[in-house]
Amino acid sequence: MLHSAVTRTPPAPRPLADLAEWESRARLMVKARRYDHVVRVADLAYQIARANRLDADRAYLAGILHDIARDLPDSELLRLAPPEVPIDAAHPLALHGRAARTLLERWGYRDEVVLRAVEDHTTGPRSACSVSACVYVADVSEPGRGVNQHIRELAMVDLEGALALAISSKVHYLQARGIPVHPRTLSAYQGLQERGALPPSA
Ligand SMILES: [Fe+2]
Ligand SMILES: [Fe+2]
């Protein structure tokens, strides 16, 4: 079921008008429990975007689409998102954001705001006040995870602050365990430092 959805190339619905079509397509791509997470992320991304006067419809759609490649095997992820840096080859699961973008482009999807949010949800958004940031924060703090309620609540009043918490806790978690941090995540972290949302490194 999952693989046939990858290889077929159905006509592309329009970006926002055919939301039901995108929802059913996303549902086909993931396991049932994953789709429950996907809907929670989309709902929360919508709320965060509205609270921060960002494009809530695009945040919702990006939430629906963000994990369409999450349940694909490593071999498929590597084919859809060829490694750009050594960490990509070592941890193919982290490629599922970029692989999802590739899939959407192959299906004819062209909305760059949504594509970027889907691509960047694994490694961190390139802009702190963006649809990408809404989806990233929603993904790590949706209620079903049972953690990060403080990030979820902060995002309603201070998206950049919530993003800083989410990115910094990921970076510090990995560094404390000697696990390499993806260059894109480090870049997001440094961007937040430059904006004063995070303290400079010691
Ligand atoms: Fe994901
Ligand atoms: Fe997710």
C-alpha cells in the first residue's frame, strides 16, 4: 500500500482548494497511528499560525503533508533524498522531510511555503517567524507526544521563543550524548542566536 502510493503519479490537486484530496493522500502514506499524529500536528500548526498572524491554511496543509515519507524504508528515503552530508547517510530517517518534498514535487505540488515547511520539519526552519516554524514547533509539542506542553503554550504568544526552546533542547540533547547535529539544525540554532533568541555559545 505504502509503496504503490510512492510510485504512482496522480494528477496534482491545487495547493489549498483540494484539501480533502491531500488529506486522503497523506492518510494513504502512513500507518494509522501516524496519521493521528499528523492531524494533531496540522491542527496545532493552524492554531499557532493564527495566534502569530501567519498563514494558517498553509500551516494546516503543511502539517497534513509533513510526514508522508516517515514510514518509507531507508532505501526509499535515500533514493528520494540523496545524502548531502555524511550524517544523512548515517541516519536516513532524518531524510524523511526532504524526501517528502521530493514526493510532493513529483506529484506536481508547487507551493514553496508548504514545500519548505515539509522539508524543514526534520532539521529546523530557516526562518523563525514562518509557516515552517509553526509546523516544526507543532510537531515536537502536539498533545499526543505527552511532552513539551510549555513549548506548545509559549508558541501561542511567542513563536520565536518556542522555536528557540525546541531547537536548543534538541541540539543540547544530541551534543550531551555525543550524537552529531545536522548542519541545517546547527544553522537554525545559530540563526536564533544571531537574532538574540538564544544566548551565544560559550
Ligand atoms: Fe517527521
Ligand atoms: Fe511528525
